[in-house]
Amino acid sequence: MGTPTRPPPTRGGDRGAVVGVAVWSLCLVAAWAGGRWLAGRGAVVTYGGAPPFLGYLHVRLSPGTVAALVLAVLVAAWGPWCARAASWQVLLLAAWVTSAAFAACLATTDGLSGLTTPMRGEHDYLAVVPRAAAAPGDFLRTFVERAPDYPVHVRGHPPGFPLLLAGMDRVGLGGAGWAAALVIVVGTSAVVAVAVTIRALAAEAGEGVVRLAAPATVLAPWVLWVATSADAFYAGVLAWGVALLAIASTSRGRWWPWALAAGLVLGLCPFLSYGLLPMGALALVVGVCTRRWAPTVVAGAVVVGSVVAWAAAGFWLLDGLAMTHTESTLGRAAERPYLYFVVADLVLMGALVGPAGVGGVVGLGRLPRPVRELVGVALGAALVGALSGVERGEVERIWLPLACWVLPAAALVPQRRWLVAQAAVTVVLQVVLVSPW
């Protein structure tokens, strides 16, 4: 049987959560109105007319929407009991499978093609897979030189993900369908990795947080962009790197194999997305909480070795960063109003974690220390990204690797009414917002 869990004492925290969600809701409305006003005066805001989201408003329904709604009702009704009663392993598997099913059902609001259309987009990665599969070495060595000729998402990221898709293609797993499956499965596995990390660092208190937050995590709006954005895959990789490091740092036995594995996984992150470099600060929380730095040092050495290996193969990370910085300063994203997106991006983080996540963040101080620090670092990384001006819009996908670490805060608002609100926001957003992901 599972570990009994009780909500942390509220001391008026639920009232504060309601106020926090109300403020966030007003900010979302203001971001929409302000974005429309700026766009009407010629400013570049977002494409599609639904700022701060990228996309456009169009109401539609499908059997997939109905299936998602049924699943949401079941989670809201029975999720808290199941999270309390299930064994730890069953809880993790159920959260993973349910998140993946919920994401997939929601994505089919526009038909089954909704699962693969984002991966086939003209700005996405599959366009360069034939070239990468035919000559992966040449693709890697000439990546920086030829990047300006590649689709937007390819030239805005390192070559790791196109090479992964090329490898899948060479073993018979090519195409949008397999790419979408990879993204959804690995992306939703971040829920498991975050739970493993929290339990490793905070023991029974951490397990209690996971059990309380699990239903709200499954129902959170972040699943709308898990299916199917490559950033969901990046979220899963980063989360598992941190989880492996947490296991190494709390192991009483042979810790170094776990540290090596953590370094290998974390060493992939800089070559999947440049944005994962500052987000990697989440890994440092492990050493801070455990005060055991040897595993972090070993994992860090493996990450450095990974950078050297990629350089020897033909891709120097700093060259890629410089090229992407040049592209971003010359691209249309640089024309987007800075002050608007400082606010709008943070509002979008609230949209990713939903009302339960927003309400929980209000009472952040009542979480166990390791959970509080993980959530705080994730929010801090988002704030730095917004203030830097580099991330102006589209953070509903870019911040997926951060949102999954904020969602444990939902443990502070475990009441069923919060689950209903969480599910309602997710389903309504999917029904009214047409997103390219």
C-alpha cells in the first residue's frame, strides 16, 4: 500500500492560492488585451492573433476531446485516492501512462493527424533528417556553416536532435509517427523522473509531496505542448539526468555508476537545446541539498568530456551558441517588445502549470526544503530567461523542461476543486487554442 499523505497545514494558504490564481488570471487577460493592442499598432508580438500564446483561436471538438474529458473526470474523481493507495512503482507507472494518454487524446482534437502534423512542419527537424541520415559526420562538421539554410528550429538548436532522428531513420524508425511517439513517451516520463528526484532528496516527505501533486501534474496544461514538441523530449532528458544524479548522491552503496550515467545523460543536454544550459542549474540543487558533491563532480567531468567529444567530432558548442545568438539578434524575435514579453512569458509559465501549480507556488515556503529549492530554481531560471530578452514568446514549449519541476508545488492545494479547475483549464485551452505544437 502507498504511504499515507496529508496536505501540509494551510494556515490560510488556500485563500492565498485563490488570490494568486485570480491575479494570474487577470494578468493572462491583460497579456491578451495588451498583445492585441500592440499588434494593432504594428508591433511584432506572436503569430496567429492569440497573444501571449503562439497560435489562433478556433473552437473545435472531436472524439479525442471527449476521450480526454472522460479521462480528466476519472483522474479528478479517483486520482487522489489512487495516488494515496497505490504502491510507489504503480503510482509512477500510472502517472506516466495517464499523462501520455491525456496528451495524446488532447492532440487528436484536430484528428489523428494532430499527433504528427507538428513534427512535419516546415520549421521543424524532419526536413533535415535525409541529409543527416545520409552523411551524419558531414552534417555535424558543417552544421554551424550551413545552419542559416536550415529550418528555424534546426538552426536555433544544436544538432543533437536531428542526428537522433537520423539514427532512428537508419534503423527503420523514421518519419513523423515515430518522432511523435519518442517525444510523447520521453516527455511524459519527466513526471516520473521528477518524482524519483524528490523522493531521493526528501525521503518520506518527498514521497508525500509526489502523491499529493500527482493528479494535478497529470492534468496540467503542459501536456498540450508535450504532444508534440521536441522540447518535451528535452524536458525528459534533463529530468532523468537530474534524477540519476539524485540517486547517485543519496546512494549508500556504489554511487559512481549512477553518477557516470547522470553525466552521460546531462552531457546530451547542451547538444539538444542551448536553453538547457541555464536550466541545468537544477542539477546543482542535488549537491546543495545532499552536501555530497563527489557525484556532482564526477557527473560534471563526464559532461565536460561530452563537450570535448562533440568538438572532436566536428561541432564546437561555443560556435553553435555564437551562431544562434547572431540569428536571434537578426531575426524577428528580436523585434518583439521586450517589456511585454517579460510579463507575458511569466504568465505563460502559469498557463503551463495551471491553477493548481500557480496556487501551490503562492505557498512555496511550506514545501520540504529540497522540493522548495527545485521549484525555486526552476522559477528562477524562467525569470532569468524572461529578463534576458532571449526568450520572447513561444515559452509554452521552451519552458517545458522547467514546468515539470514547478508542478510539485500543486501538493499544497490537493483538494478536488483544484483538480477540476486544473482539468478545465487544460481542456478549454485545447478546445479554443490552435497551436502549432
